[in-house]
Amino acid sequence: METNNSNGSKEFEDSISGSQTSAQANLPFDIVIVGAGSGGVAVSSSLLKRNGNLRIALVDPATKHYYQPGWTMVGGGVFSAKSTERETHKLLDKRVSQIHQFVSKVEPDANSVILQDGSVVSYDQLVMSPGLTLNWGAIEGLEDTLGKNGVTSNYRYDLAPYTWELVQNTKHGKAIFTQPPMPIKCAGAPQKALYLSADHWLKNQCLDNIDIEFCNAGGVLFGVPAYVSGLQSYMDKYGVSLSYNHNLIKVDGEAKKAWFNLTDAEGNKSEICKDFDMLHVCPVQQPPAFISESGLSDQAGWLSVDPFSLQHTQYENIWGLGDVMNTTNAKTMAAVRKQVPVVAKNIISARAGQAPSAKYDGYGSCPLTVERGKIILAEFCYGGRVAPSFPDWLNVGTKPTKLAWWLKSVALPFVYWNMMLKGRELMTNCPEEKV
């Protein structure tokens, strides 16, 4: 789970909805960035590394910033939730103006961003990095039972600790883990929750008393074939029942029942009800509504960009970054890390009257936590091409390793907070230019 910046508790979302815009909102900016998630913060730093005189505004009401890849580890009892949280303003370069407002619409022909309170922010270049929307309400009854009755999700900051509580307290019964239709952020996250839970139950000698089922709306375990065999071996090890083409549509927490739409090989649909003692839900995910309302989307509602330059397909001074785009890469923080310098370099080129030259190759990474202490580090580019970052002799690839666990649990959080968000572009194949 990587880049949506407005993904804390519902109460937190409500508390910031009335945030006021700064007095600087009506000033023109060289660059306006929508969204203070990993992409927005990192690209603001990356741009200033290249040109310290840029006037940059970052539009987002959030006062908190989250390292969302850590929430799987919170749900597995490895990280504390608090360790994944920082105050947004402390992460921003002091030269960046944060405007504490939601965006209601973009008017691209006028080079303007319209804020929720009606204020207008003008830009020369616009970076769209608002993340995606988690639609909890798309599953009937889910919102009423989240955080109780054995229903949880690592896709929310305040719920990941409840996942770990349930894992520790579950000694027998039925545990269901769900995955909705693609696209979703961090496609491996639903099964990461399963693996860490099953590993705990195995090591505490209660796995034989727990029936685990993975209900996946899709038809395959993982989208990159090279990694399926290794993952399947862990599903077998934990005795997991794999139920493909099962899409969660309704939950009754008090009755401990979940309903799924089932699609058979001929495309026929039926509805099936399953009992559970623990239910880990991956919510339905969709693009923010204002993208299509602003005329910036493809037919599915995602920001329409060139998959390599990340420049908008219609407006040359608009750029995409992160989960909001219609590119076919995995929606992960690792993808954003590679996208940020591409966008920064191309914006600098555009401001100099040059064509964009930096290219994104679709890189994404998914550290699959198959057990506590070992990870299968899936790395791939457009087309599912395996793209390892480490030499073969380290054996970090399609097999589970302790080194990959160290990367996930120690190295990557450090890189995120101390390098990526500060414009230090380690292993991006996009070195900083001298200003």
C-alpha cells in the first residue's frame, strides 16, 4: 500500500474537511502539486534540488503523512502504527507553500486549480498526485462493522492494529482475506496480510484449527507469472483455500457473514454467503471524482498520461504521479520513487522550452511478506518483465530471503523518510543535475 495521502480514519478525514487555505492561495505559482502523499512531497523536494528558486505550492488539507507500506507490518505485529506517521509540514521544504484545502476542480484551459472554498490557485506547471479513493461504502454493510465483529483492514491506519489484535486472539474458526477487482494499490497487500497471519498461527501451533480462505475477485494469485510458484508454495504450506472470481459485495459483522459475487468460467454470476470469525477486507478502489470532472481522465476515470514521460495526453503542462494515473504499472510506493525524478526532470525541461526526455519504464516493487523474517521481493516493469535491482548472487528475487525482509523492515523506511521525501534519488537511474 503506497501513495494515497488521505487514508487515515474516517474521523480524521472529517476533522480536516474544514481546513482553511493559506493567504498565499491567490498568488501565481511556477508549479502547483495536488496531493501531499509520497509523490507530492518527494517531487516538491526533487524540483527544488534542481532549481531552488521555484515557487511551489502543495495543495492538500492533510496534517498527517503516512508511510503506508508499513501498515502490513503493523497488521502483522512488526511495526507500531505510530512509527508510520509524521506531521506533513515537517516533511516539506520550507520553500514549499502548503495550501490546506481540498481540490474541487481543475480548469486546465485557464491553468487554474479551484479549491473547496472557491479560492483559485494559478500555475505554470501542474503535478497531479492526489492518490486514489478507497470506497468502503461500495461493499454493503462494511462501514458499519469495520474495527469490530472481527472485521478489519490493513488499508487504514486506525484499523491495522486491530488486524494484529485479531490475529493474536484467533485460535480457531474461519479467517477470510479478500481482494477486489484491479486496479488497487499494492496488489500484493491482501495476501501479505494473510501470510503474516498464517505464519503467526503456525508458529503458535493453532493453524490446524483455523480454516483460511483467500477470496480474490481476479483469476490469478499474482499478476507477474515469475512469482506465482513461490507464492503458491506458501499458500500450500498454510493450507489456504484459494477462491478465484469471488468479489465481496456485502458484510454482516454481527452475524459473521460475508456475501460474494461468484463468476464461473462461462461468465455466469451467482451469489454465495460465507461464515467467518475473522475477515480482512481490501476495499474497492477508484480514481478521485474531480479528475474526470475536470476533463483530465480516460474513460475509466484515471488521469490520462503518456506512460513513459508521465505528461498528460492533452495538456502539456500537466503531469501525473502515483496511483491516480492510468499507467499499467503496479500502484506502489516503489513505483512512485522511480516516477518522481522523471516528472521533475521533464518539468525542468519544459520550463526551458525543451521536450521531455526522462522516461519511466513502469518499474514497481512488491515485497511479499510470506513469513515473518522472509520476503519474496517482486520487482517488475511494464509488461510484467522481471527487473531485479540486486545482483543474482544475492539471491533476492523469486525466492524468499532474509535480506529482502531486512530491506522491507529496516532499509526502506529509512530510505523513505530520509532520502526519497527529501529529493535524494537513490537507485532511480535518474541522477540529479547541477543547477
